[in-house]
Amino acid sequence: MAISQEISYRLERLILDGGLAPGQKIPSERQLAARLRVSRAIIREALHELQGRGVIETRHGKGSFVASLVPETGEFEEQSPLMQLYEGHPRTLYDLLEVREQLEGQAAFLAAQRATSLDKHRITKAFRALEETDPLSNAKPDHGFHQAIVEASHNPVLVHLLSGLKSMMLLTVHAAVANLNPREEMRKTIVRQHRQLYDAIMNCKPAAAQKVATAHVRFVSDALKDMEQQGNKVIRSQVIPNGRNPHQSGIDFGRHSP
């Protein structure tokens, strides 16, 4: 095996093991050459090989980044089938929450088993950011906390899958923040669940982490369904890909089949 192939394999293994997450910038050629003790020419060749396989992507003037294994192009354009489902069928919100419940529960279990000291630092940083943000507008730090846990699972398929669905997952978080956080008792429950999840992972308790992660998402889903059954209007927040503030649209779930 050529040296460049060996280096590309080592870098790819680092990505697959979760050491480098989707969208994360790869160290410069100079830094990689110093760390791996090879020439920059070999590093350049290895990166070119990874780029050719779609493992990394180069952004002009910015460097190389880990590519997502899940295609994102056009995912949230108006004609996206998944977005059409979300916009046209209220029950799709619950479908997304079902996905979150299963995948994030497993991610929490694995994170409690596998999180490194650096992972725990990142999770702690995300948790502090969530705590310090106004609960009525904390959708992004809320999602960031859960995403930090997913990345600490060190399961590359799980990491790339949920990263590729980031915006759709964020829709469910916006819905929870818009509808549940204004209600004091529900907000207190969510805050408590986040703390329990954080503690379980920090204390390396996989079963407890999985239990609270699944219970947390199920609580959100059940609470939204209760609102629907009571005839209340549920706000569904749409994430705008270009970075503008999301707009909210109210849909009376009582008029639709869930």
C-alpha cells in the first residue's frame, strides 16, 4: 500500500470513528504533515483521494471539510418530498419525533459508553449554552445539545444520518420550544430531562441515558398530541435554510387526521 493510501485510510478511519464530524474542518496540510510525520505532498495526495471518494469536500478559500454521508442537496427546497409531507400532513411531525426517539435513545446509550473527555467537554459546553439561553427561543442550543450527544456516540452511520437530517430534526425542536416551553410545568419537565440526560452521560450510565433520552422525546410527542386532542392550535416552526429567522405557521390539528 502506498504511503498516501495508508494516510487516507487513517484519516477515513478517524472520520468513521467520529473523531471528525460531518461539516467539521480538517486540519491544514501543514498540521497533518507534522502530526503524521509525512510530507505535505503525501498529505495532499491523500486528501485528493478522499475527496474523489466523496469523504471530504473542499471549499474554495476555506479548506477541506468532512462531507455528509447523507445527501443534503435540495433537502429543504419547496419541492422536497419530505418537506411536502411536513407541510401538508400534520402527522409528519410525529413521524419525525418517532425517529428522534429511537435514534437519539441509542445515541445517548452509546455516548454514555464511549464519550471521550473531549466529547464530554463539548457536551458540557452545549449544555451550558442551552441553560443560558432564553427557553422561549432556545431551539438551536437545544438541538446543539442533542447533536453533541449524537457525535459522542462514535457510530459514524448514526452521526452522519442525523447530521444529514439536521434541519428536519430542528423542526421538531422548534415545535417543542414554540408550544411547550411557554407552559411553565412543561418547561420545567423538559429542563429536568435535559439535566438528567446530561448527568447520565457524564456519569457513564448507558441504560439511564437511553431511558431519559427516549422519555424526553416521547414526552414532547405526547404533550403535542394532548394539545391537539384538546383542540388547541399547534405552532409548527419552519426552518429557513438561508439563515433568516424561521417563520411560524399555526395549524389547527383538530381539522386534520393525525
